Amino acid sequence: MPKGNKISVVIPFYNAEKTLELCLDGLRNQTVKPEEIILVDNNSTDTSKEIVNAFINDHRDPQIVYVFCRKEGPSAARNKGAEVATGDWLVFTDSDCIPHSSWISDYTTHFENDSIGAVAGCIKPHSPVNLVQKTLSLFTLPENQEEIIHDSFSINKGLYPTANLAVRMQIFNSVSGFDETLRYSEDRDLCAKIYKSGYKIKAVKDAAVEHIHRTSLRGLIKQSFGFGTGHPYKLRHLSQGTILLTLPFIEISHALSNKYVWIDLVQADKKLLLSLLF
């Protein structure tokens, strides 16, 4: 790894036995290995810890680290992983994501510009097995369509999920990492803090992971509810006031100081309901 570009991969997990092994297989198959892999257990009660221990024992590699985080929530788990990381870059993904074999190799080609504070890799859908997954693959965590460098953001532009995000360690520490009071939109909040610190975020079409979407209607509704709870935070804290209507293939917005209205009709739960009605 070039000097100054050492990578620490941080993956939080909670009761992830159904997807964790696929995620770890993706790490095992990297053409370029990261400096270290930090796996953060956020109070799992299933066999996730055993899966991680088997992965560590199979590699016999001291650069693979198991960390336990008692405080609940993905923000706390990611911050815990960052605390023990030693790399120049923190590369975050989730336990329901499968990194492509060139994931780390691709990321290293985007780290040279010192004005870049974070790089957002591409998120592709894993092959759907039912209608719920197909619906989520169409409308949740869309792929990056172009390579672009952002120097500013709006509610729906320039803010990227930590399902696939690399952040300079120095900048991550300077903005105090993730806000542990947030369970949703914590990744968007982190991106906003990076911009406010004077750095840019680069979105790329490579450095890809495949996201394994939820398979049940209950899981879809729970996720959609969670995303919905993040909307008020983004309206209040990531804008000065706006009226926003998002429809399929069109977005209508109007900046209006101290007015916060967001009607969002493109979420996956609404698309699934419409398809069922048809």
C-alpha cells in the first residue's frame, strides 16, 4: 500500500449470521489486502461471533481484530472500530454487503487528492430472490451513476451511506466521527461534517459492494420506517429550510427559510404497495 494510504476496514455487525459469512468471503477474496480488518460485535445473540472467530482462526492474521461494543447502535459500533484502527483511511461497509474482489484495489486509486475527505464507493444490489428484494434493489441504495467530486451538499445530493464509504482517519477524528445519538442518517450527518470542514467527497463507479436487501415484508416496513425517522433530522439539520416533493423520476424543491416539508413518494414500501395493488 502506498505510504499514507494504509486502509483499516471497519464492519459492525448485529445478529448477522444470515449474511456475515458472505461478507467475510468477499474480504477473503480481495486482490489487494487492507492493512487491517476490524469486526465490531454490537451485542449479537446469534452465531455471528462464532462465524467471526472461525474467519480469524482460518486466517491466523493479527491484522484481523474482533471488537465488542456494548453501546447499541451502528454509530457507536463504527466509532468503536475507528478507535482501535491504525490506518490512514477508514473504509466502512456493513455485514449485509459483499465486497467485490477489486474493492480495496479500486479505492486506492482515488486517495491521491489531498482535498478529498471521503470516497463513496458504488453499491450494487445482490441478486434478488423475491418481490421484496427486487423492489428494494430498485429503490434503495442506488448505484453511483457517474464519477463526480462534490464540494457541497443538499438533502438529496452529495451525502452517501456508510454501506460503502472511505474516510480519511485524520478528518474522521477531527469531526468526532459518527453522532451516536442518531440511529438513522448518521452517515449523511458525517458527510455534512466533512464538507463543513472544508473537504470534498468523491463518488465513484467502482470500489463496489453488493448489498443483500431484506427478504421479508416486515423487514422492508421496518427499514422504511427507519429511513422515514431520518427525514426530519435531515430537513432540520442539513438545510436552512425547504419544501421538497420527491416523485418517481422527478424532484421538486423550493428553498424557504424556516419551513420544513418533505413529501417522499419514492420509498420502496410505497412502490411495493403499488405493485401489490396492481
